[in-house]
Amino acid sequence: MNAPTGSRHLDAEPPKDQRQTLVSPADNDASAQLIEAIQEAIRDRKPLAIYGGNNKAFYGRRTDSTPISAAGHTGILSYDPTELVLTARAGTSLALIESVLAEHLQLIPFEPPNFGPTATLGGAIACGLSGPRRPYVGATRDFVLGVTVLTGRGQRLRFGGQVMKNVAGYDIARLMTGSLGTLGVLLDISVKVLPAPQTEITLALERDTETAIQTMNALAGRPLPLSAACAYGGILYIRLSGTPSAITTARETIGGTTVDGSSLWQGIREHTHPFFAGPRPLWRLSVPSATPVIDLPGALLIDWGGAQRWLRTDAKAPVIRKAVDRVGGHATFFRGHDGRDEVFHPLKTGLLRLHRRLKEAFDPQRILNPGRMYEEL
Amino acid sequence: MHQADTAAHQNAEHQRHDLVIALRTFLPENAILSEEEDLRPYECDGLSAYRQVPLVAVLPDTLEQVQQCLRVCREQRTPVVVRGAGTGLSGGALPLSDGVLLSLAKFNRILNIDPVARTARVQPGVRNLAISEAAVPFGLYYAPDPSSQIACTIGGNVAENSGGVHCLKYGLTVHNVLEVKMITSEGETLTLGGGALDAPGYDLLALITGSEGLLGVIVEVTVKLLPKPECAQVLLAAFHTVEAAGAAVAAIIANGIIPGGLEMMDNAAIRAAEDFVQAGYPTDAAAILLCEVDGNAAEVADQVAQVEAILAACGATQVRLSRSEAERARFWAGRKNAFPAVGRISPDYYCMDGTIPRRELARVLTRTAELSKSYGLAVANVFHAGDGNLHPLILYDANRPGELERTEELGGKILELCVEVGGTITGEHGVGIEKLNQMCVQFNADELNQFHAVKHAFDPDGLLNPGKAIPTLHRCAEFGAMHVHHGQLPHPELERF
Ligand SMILES: Cc1cc2nc3c(=O)[nH]c(=O)nc-3n(C[C@H](O)[C@H](O)[C@H](O)COP(=O)(O)OP(=O)(O)OC[C@H]3O[C@@H](n4cnc5c(N)ncnc54)[C@H](O)[C@@H]3O)c2cc1C
């Protein structure tokens, strides 16, 4: 592994060998075992429950299949900072990847939540969750460039690649992202990475929720270096990322007071913020960003500039789903469900039919995480 | 005419007749074209080396009519090729002799611009640039800017996942589309994505983007609008070698800068562009880089200084900075007109579209130059340098017997080279009919079969744009055979294309 570069200086010349293939300490190719397990499952028609670090087991419906772990399939296969691309095996620790990137002053732009110390890249991609930076920089799927997967037909296939632009064939790499392992077992993944911003500050402004939503949307319509916007407890928090000069001007435009935002954004990303504590059911409402406050009982934390709303509520699922349907959004029963009910927003008939056919196309025997996303898949 | 030909001809006439009768029940007379002279304008897209008039062309202007067209085609087992503006460069909109060409040209209305949510909801036939123009009053714009943006449609952009010179920072079409309404070949209307930043279930929005008209007919698109940066300036740097220019690109990124645009042109492209638009390019340079930085005034000034230092350190022989909007536009004009510029100096040109890891640039350009020499065909290169997307333009003369074939062979070799160095055969122009053979190089049989299975899930009858984008395994077997054994075809039993 390369020595930490520490600070970013004006390199007169790029490094001689630009291809810096970094091999992580835990370099282990377990694909043969995974293929064998899949083929056995196909033979015996015994469905599998795929997991990585097992930190996101709560996410989605429960599946009573035989557990199989991809966590042993580890290693960063290549990382070239000037290409902005990193390829790693699915079981590679997210924390390790982030630390390797940090050495080169780069980061995973979509801030995937770890939800635990053993989170893997594969788990992050399969769940497709993104952190506070998402509305301004992009989602998990926006940064996935290519994957190698094991399908439910027992085939090891590669889609996409290690380059930024690629339209050869359908975009199956992005289809895999967020599909919760129901279409294939991810073996390795190439993601686009970005330079870490030079400077980052957080501003706090006193705003009631309704006004906060309006302000977040108004600011997003102006050329400002926003990288997160959240409203909670009567305060609107705005994170700015970029060059010092950009931030100085933007801070003057927006006003408010500067606060230490690092633990706030980390807490929202990882659900360690006090809002997420306790057993009360947690819902994720994904709605058009300018939607006014939705009339539902419970406590609310608004992230993603208004587009992602976390709700602690005892309200019944149909009530919640109906309310978000009305505004053109969807609701996920994130935590506190028993794993038997629908977790994800029900699909309209036509879409569900298409989902079934796609499942059939990748996993005809339904051996991969059956029922994890929807009962029918 | 041979007897068989006569029979085929009569058959086609019957089919055409039946189609027209069925289409007339819901389409006005002037929305159905079936005479040779009316069909001519639709015989090709931007890949004009291939031409084919369709059986019938239709120009519906309501969704019901589109649905009815698909129903008729389903009933009469007639394939459908959708067409936007026909600027595609891979033959995606090339008609089929036994098929209907479905033009969405009449769907050209901007339905809604929402300045608060920063979205535009438009019909598929709306031109790319028209969206940004409509958003001007709100200080917003639609970021992906293909060079063809005055003509190409948003439906075509989604179908190809088109890019532009500003995609390095602001993303491709797939990053800027929120919702797509499409009609399946079975006549069902589906909404993919939505007004929120994600949708439940599989990411079908990503799947339809870049699907080249094979998965569904896109009938409405909602795109993201971005706030227009306060200011932007372009640096124009000249280099003695393409290697030095390539190293400068890597150095800019290594220093944590993601420019709004980062483009490279080689000497042949520079001279052609300069002749055409007088952009002020140094015609003696081996390569130039165009690097645009944007943001607020202070930020732009800082980044300009930083980039200038990097360029100088990387051996730029000349660095110029745009001092006005007019000059900025002029710097870009050369790059944006590179294709037509090359079109002026050669009777014909063939535009390739591979993507490579940037570090392989020197190797790929050197090999391309060698290939160019051995085929006796000149090549000019324009390059979306920031994201590794290379456009070698092969200069040829279609009137010289055999030259098109040699050009295609050379193009194919260049694409295979892209795959060899870890890249891809198409970054933004799509596979169409053009790169079917190279798909066999990039993907194995199982992967191609998986693509066919996805197609089958959307379009079980194979009605939409059959034969494009994903090759049949038969075709690959044949190509592989030709490829490996230099023309000795070991599979005589297979159908020849
Ligand atoms: C001079 C020139 C410069 C160019 N520069 C660029 C560039 O910088 N970047 C870039 O990415 N491309 C570029 N292109 C290529 C081309 O403009 C793009 O691919 C564009 O998106 C095609 O749009 P269109 O409306 O012309 O589509 P068409 O050519 O009509 O169709 C393209 C494909 O999309 C399908 N299709 C079209 N509309 C729909 C729909 N509504 N539903 C389903 N399928 C549909 C067609 O069947 C076909 O397969 C350039 C082309 C030219 C001629």
C-alpha cells in the first residue's frame, strides 16, 4: 500500500507510474466458494440469504433462506487516484476503502451509511443507500461504473467497466445497485470517486420546518456550493463544500452562524444522531424536495434538501403510504418492522409485472434473497 | 427481377397496404407516410453510410396514437424503430425494410418548468437546447450538452445516455433525468423514477437510459435543472506532444480539481477546426487542452491560477484565458464544431466513440496512428479528456470502392484496442448497428444472453428496434470466426449477415 500523501500540493508532474494498484491487506478471492454455493443452491433449489457485514440486515423484508456471506471476498483490486476509479471485491470493508481514499484526499461521494463497523462495499451497493451529500453530488447508483455478478443462473457476468462513460449494452451495473441482492451476488464493483472538498463548513439558521423546506429549495436554485441541507428541531443546517473562496462568498449570501457540523452529518448518515435513538418505528419518506410538511403524526428530521424525510411514528403503514402517494413520493418502513409486512412502497401492477420478469431473467429459480425486497420477487 | 425478389416485393406491398389501412383508422392521412419519396428523409440517421427506407413512417401526435401504432404493429408482427431527430451516430434509428418508423417529432412541447423543484417536464421530441433556453428566465439550465444539442431530442438523449463537454462535472443524461414515462411494446404506460430522488424497486430509470429504443417508447421525460454558474472561463493550452497534454489532464485531477469541461484535440482536429471557425487555436500544436472552470468570480479566479500553474508545469507551450463570454464561446466553437469541421476537409468521415482509462491515452493514440498509417486513412482525434472518451474521426471517401469497408475495419480495430486497454467500445454514441461486432469482443455469450433476457422482460415479442444494440450469438460466432481465423469461416451452417 502507498504511503499517505498527507497534503495536496501542486504536483508539477503526475506520478510516473500513474497506475497505483493498491492491494488491501485482506486480499482474498472467495469467488470460487460463492459460485459453488450458488450452483449448489440451484441444484437443490434451496434459496440463499446473501449478506456482507450483516449491518443492514434490518433493511428490507426477512428471508428465511440459508445464509451465505460475501464478507470473505475482499480486497481492493485497483485504485488509481488520477482516474477517479476504485475497484474492490464486494466484501471489502467500507471503512478500509474510505481510509485508502482519504490518503489520497479523495472520498466516496455518496456517503453510504455503514450502520456498523463491519460494513462492506457490496452491502452498500446492494442497499443503494446514500448519505447527506446525495442531492447535490449524486446517489450510489450515479457512481457505480461496473460490476461483476453471480446471477441466479450460476453465471459470473461483467457489466459496465472501469471508465466514466460506457453505453455498451444495458446498464445492468446500475440495475444491480439497490436491488438488495435479488438479481445477483455482487463479486466486485467499480465506483467513481471524487477529490475531497478543500474546505467544508456548516451553517445553522433558525427556521421552522415549513420555512426551512422553502429555504433549502430556494438555495438549491442558486449557484452555491451546497453539499447537504437538513432541518431538525427548528434549525436549518446547511453544509458548504468547495474552494475557500467559494465558501466565503456563499457564507455571506446565506448568513446564519457557523457550527461544527462533522458530528451532525456523521450522525445523520449513520443514524447515530439522537433523533434515531429508541425503538419507535422509523420511516423513510422519499418525496419531491419542495413538498410542504406532510400531515402525519410523529417526529420529523428532514434531509437531502427536503427530498428525504425521516419520520418516527406509530402511524399505520396505509396511512403513511397514502399520504406520500398524494405528493408523488414513496415510503419505506426503515426500522421497527417485523420483516413480514411490506417494507417498500407497493409497486403499481405494470411495474410489478416488469419486476417479476426481470427477476425471472436473472434468477429464474428465485434462489437469491427471495422476498427480501418484495414478497413476489 | 428474380422470381423470388418479385415475390418478396409483392409481399412487402401487401404488408404496407395492410398496415396503412389499419393505421388510417386512428391516424390522419398526413401522419402516415408510405410513398418512397416521403420515406426518403427517414432512410438514415447520423450514420449516413447506412440507408434503408422503412415500410411505413408514422408521425403521431397523441399518446393514444402511439399506443394504437404499437398495437397495430403487434397485431401485424411488424417491428418498430423509434426516431427522435435522427442525429444518432450508430445507426440506432436506421429503419427496417419490413418495419414501421415511429417518429416522435411532433411531441415537441415543454410541458412544465418548475423553478422551485428545479425540474422540466417535456415531451420526447423537445430539442436538448430548447430545455435550457426555456429555463433561462429562472437562472437554470439542463446540464448535458451534446454537440448536437441544437437538433437532437431529449428522447434520443435518454435512449443513448448522451453526454457533452460538461459531463465530467455535471454528469451524463442518466445523472440528470428524474422520471421517464414510456409505453411498452405491449401498449402499457409505465412511469419510471418520479419527482423524488429515488423510486421503489429496481432502478429501471437507469435501465431505460441508454437502451437505444429496444425496451420501450419514451413519451415523456422529467429532467433536473441546475443553477447556472455565476461565471465560467476557459483556458486554452497548447502542447508539443499528446503525452504532455494527457499528463496535464491527470495532474489537474490529481490536484483535486474537477473542471466544468476538459477537452483535448490533436493536431489534425485543431487544424480542421481552425480552418472552419477560426477559434484562434494554435495550428502548430500537437495537442490542445480546453479546460473550463466555473463558479463564483473569486473561485474561478483561484482555480484559473491553480490550473495555469499546473499547465505550465506540465510543459504547455502556450496558455490563454478567455477574457469575455464571446471569447469563451469562440474557444468552445472550435471543439463543438470539430465534427463538421472534419467533414469539410474530407468527403466523408467516420466518428468512433471509445472510452479508455486516461492513463492509456498515449498508447491508444500511438497505436491508432500506426493503424491509420497501415490502412492509409487519416485520423483526427477529439477527446473528452476528463472522462476518457475518445472520438477518433476517420477521414475517407465513400466513392472510392472498398474505402468504407476499410474504414469500418480500422474503426473496429480502434474499438477493440479500447477494450484491450480496459475501456469500452462506446462512451456515448451507442452500439446501434455500427458496433454489433465489437459487442462480441466486449461481452461473452452469457453476458449477451443476459442482455437478451432483459430485452425479453420488457419486450417479449421483440418488436422494438430488433437487431440493434445487442448482437445475436450467431453473429458473434461468425465475427469471432472471421476475427480469429482471418476470414476462414468454420461455421458454414450459420446464417451470414
Ligand atoms: C454533429 C453531431 C455531434 C454529436 N455530438 C454528440 C455529443 O457531443 N455527445 C453525444 O452523446 N452524442 C452526440 N451526437 C450523437 C447524437 O446527437 C445523440 O446520440 C442524440 O442523443 C441522438 O438524439 P436524436 O433525437 O437525434 O435521436 P435519434 O438519432 O433519432 O435516435 C437515437 C436512438 O434513440 C432511439 N430513440 C429516439 N427517441 C426515442 C424515444 N422517444 N423512445 C425510445 N427510443 C428513442 C432511436 O430508436 C435510436 O436508437 C452527435 C451527433 C452529431 C450528428
